[in-house]
Amino acid sequence: MDEETREQEEQKEVGDYLFDWKRKFDNFWYHYKIAFIIGVIILIFVIFCIAQCASRVKGDANIAYIGAQEIDSEMYDELQYALNQILDEDLNGDGKIHVDFTQFLYMTGVQAENMRAIGKAVDYQSLMTTQTQINLELTTGNIIIYFINPEVYKELAVPGRFMPLEDALGYVPEYANDVYSIKLGSLQCWDYYEGIYNFPSGTLVVLRDMQVSEEDNKTMQDRYERNLTMFRRLVEFKFKDDEVNTNE
């Protein structure tokens, strides 16, 4: 076989291969086009979620608000600044000082009826969903410190749910609301930081108590230690005599 014939045969083989590959691809695309597109979309979504989680700053402490107080972007920024300033220490070793903050917009049944009585719309379905989320978080969640509306606190304060102040601080402050909670307005940080002052003074500060099932969990033990540090700094924050109260 001469050189020219051999080249023609090789080109024919390549052509047959490409034609066969195209036929298989067309057949696959015809039968599985929708599934393939959905699979690509799911893959992109998973990659996006992984990237978001990887870039997200991990909290040194975790705080949530439960109540009907609206928190707009400006208040959130002021609050984030205040909490980070009060903590003022990298507790998880990632080189950043960051306190995670979560909001649960919620009100009791009585509060909801009072809202309706003054002509304001109430989304009861949303309240029920939020209530379920709160109960799960207070049982097995990662959020340890809570700012809670006092009426909502009465509804949530079941035995074993919140940590006694004696266990958290080693003492019960004379200004404590009860053995588990302290009014935010009793703390100097409420007077000093605009972001915290935006909450009503009667807002209560509490700690979720550690469950028996969590006592042997090293990760949860470390989380509690970090949040106890944050809680103590919130409660014991003092501004110096020569510092100006930002809310005066």
C-alpha cells in the first residue's frame, strides 16, 4: 500500500470515528438532554454553595434575636460593629473577629392579635414556621446567646432550656431579670453602642443551656466556651469615665 492510499485509509478511519461519535452524541442528547441540563444546573448550584461556605467568615460567637423588632441594614451594620467590638478577640483561630447574628421575626399569639387589632397584617403561617425553627434551634442548634422580647421569653422559658446565670457568670447580678435572664437596658453596652441601643431596653439576654446529649461533644463544648466568653463581655462591659456615651 502506497503512502497516498494509507493516508486516505487513515482519514477514512478518523472520519468513521468522528461520525460514530457524533451519532452517539446525537442519540444521547435526544434521549437525555433535559436530564443533562438539570444535572449541570445542580452541579453549578453545588459548586456555588461550596464556594459560599468556604468564603463565609466563621463566627467566634453566635447570637440571635427573637421578637418583632425590625432590623434594617443600617441597624444590622451598627449591631455587627458593636458585637465585634465587645468581643474584641479571635476565639476560633481564623484570624478574624466576628460574631454571627441571626434574626427570628416572631411574636406571641397575644402580640399577634394586638397587631391585628390596630390594623396591621399578621402572617400566621410564617409565625408557625418561625416557631418551629426557634424550637429546633433552642434544642439542638448552634446559636447559644439570645436577645429575646420579654413576652416571647415567657412563652419559651421552659425548664432546662436556658442556662442559669450562676452557671454562666459564677454569680447572679443584682439587676438580673430572673435567675436566667438580664434586661439589655441594664447593661452598659446598651447605653454605649448604637447598634445595641436600637433594641428596646426590656429585651432579655439569655444563654441556651447545654443538653445532656451535647456534654460529650468536643465541638459543642468549644462553642459554649466561646459563647460564654462573649456573654460575660456583654454583661460586664464597662465604658471608661472619659469615654462619651454614643446615645446621649
